[in-house]
Amino acid sequence: MIGLFEPLVRPLLRMLDAEDAHRLALLALKAPPFVKLIADDPRLAVRAFGLNFPNPVGMAAGFDKHGEVPDALLRLGFGFVEVGTVTPLPQTGNPRPRVFRLPRDQAVINRLGFNSEGADAVLRRIAVRADRGGIIGINIGANKDSSDRIGDYVRLIERFAPVVSYFAVNISSPNTPGLRDLQQGGLLDALLARVMDARARMSRTAGITPVLVKIAPDLTLSELDDVVGAARRHRVDGMIIGNTTVLRPPALRERALAKEAGGLSGPPLFALATRVLAETYVRVEGAFPLIGVGGIDSGARALAKIRAGASLIALYAAFIFHGLRLLPAIKSDLSAELRRRQQGGIDALVGADAAALTAEPWPR
């Protein structure tokens, strides 16, 4: 139903508070799907992290925070869905208002602060659909008031390993004080050691569940060296580049709204996130695949992410402004590019521009 009526409903949703509109969108996705899913071009299939993705376009974390509609999103044609961020215990997050649309920039600022219904509620929903197929990842984070944040990640690995396709270890949200410290030096080593140990223990009964690390686009190159080095030492399965940014590019048009605290997403993030993606790709040296996130709002930008080093891409903010019709448009553009280049799959394009991008001036 959402596919049929979305062009009429979307302008009305924009008149509502951003969180209220989001809630209505989730309710709409729970209605019966009257639009038949068209099979993906087989050339769009991607194998990464030991998983077979029907296409490279995923719904990023933040949309389905509590695991309410992953199957509806898969039916709409996403290659994968990342649920969360989920914390061990329920928490309300930061006070509202905490999500702000920047219409002239087609961007969003959020300071949600890991609002989560908690592991128990999300696990009940995910466990019920575990045999239905499709790739469902879970983005995991620590409770704000936790006395053992690394322990929070370990507990979530232990709880969800039997029912999810992969983990995204979120250490890069700017809205939980001190969380980004986990990207640094000894803390990151300690975190990855315990997380990977928990994954190994759970693999005896649940099989091997891939572990990905989600980083901020605001890292310095020296910090990125350290993060990639730790990820390779601990043999994680992949990285997600990147989360929202605390920076405010000078070209932003909504200057008043840009003063709101929180993480910025959407097209103004594209250049920075794509540059950090390319920098990560050249440092990883093929050790594991990457997911590119940040500012994708067209087939051209999806392709640019892939050529910068992403085997898969994920988006969310663009759907607020362009609607779900953007998804088939991106997949169609990617298929057209593969036909034009007479390539049999996405792998042939991954990282083609990465080295050149790292030689360009740093984006502002």
C-alpha cells in the first residue's frame, strides 16, 4: 500500500514533526503490500561477509530501530536491512525535539541518543521471523548509563547471534557521550577482542555471524590508520563507513537549523563520507569488504560509493525527501552501468576510483 499511495502521502508527512512522520511511515509499512516485488537483475547480486545479497542497496540503521518492519522492507526490494541501534536495556534517548529536517539541503540532523526498546523486545520480533530468509543485520550499541560499555556489546552478541545475519558494532554515534572514545587505541583493541571472542563462543551453536565495525567520517587519517589496523588485527569481517558527522559544511543553506546539536546526514555528508570510504579501502587492502553510507540520493552517487570502495551501500535520509521510489531507480541505474560497461557484476567496479580519490584535496 505504501508503494501505491506514497507520492500522495509524502507531502503530508513533511508537515508533521519528523519523528511523528517516521512513526506513521512504520505503521504504513505494516499494512499489506499490494505492489508485487520485481526480481532483481542477477548481475546486482553481491557476496560479502560470507552472505549472498540479492542486490547491494540496503536500508541503513536508524529507520527500523526496533525491528518492527524488516520483512516489509525486504519485500520492497532492499538487498538487506539493518535494524537498530539496539541497546541491552530500554532507554528513551534524548529529549524531543531531536530530529530536524534541513529541506533546502535535503539533509537531517538527529540527536536521538540510541532510543531503544531494548534487547528483549527486539529479540522477540527478530526471532519470530528468523526462518523467513533475507539478510537482517543488527546495529548494536551501549546504554548511556552503562558501567561496562564493552560488556554491553558482548551481551548483545550473545543474545542475537542465533537470529541475525550480521552485527554492526556502532562505536561512532555522536549522540551518546563518550561513545566515540571506543574508536581510540587501547579501548578499541579491548572492545574488538571481547566482541570477537563472544562471536567465536557463539559460533559453536549459532554458526559464524559476521561482525562489522561502524566508524565516524570525522576521524583523522591517523585515527583511521589505528582503526583499520585494529580491525585487521582482530579479523573483523567488514566495516561500515560511515555514521553521521558533527561537522557542518560551509555550503549548508539551512544555517539556522544547522546550529542544532547532533549528527548530520544526507547529501552534505556525501563528499566527506566518500573520501573516508576511499581512504579506508586503500588501507584495508582487500582484507574485508566495506559498506558505504552517507549522502546517497541517486544512482550516480550509489555508483560513486561503489567505485570508492563499497561492495554494498546503505541509505536512509534520502528516502525522507525522495520516497521509496528512489530504491528501484538506484538499482536500475546500477544495472544500466553494468550493461554499458559489459560487466557481469558489481565486484568489477568496487574501488575503481579509490586511489585517485585519496589524491584529491580534502573535502570541505
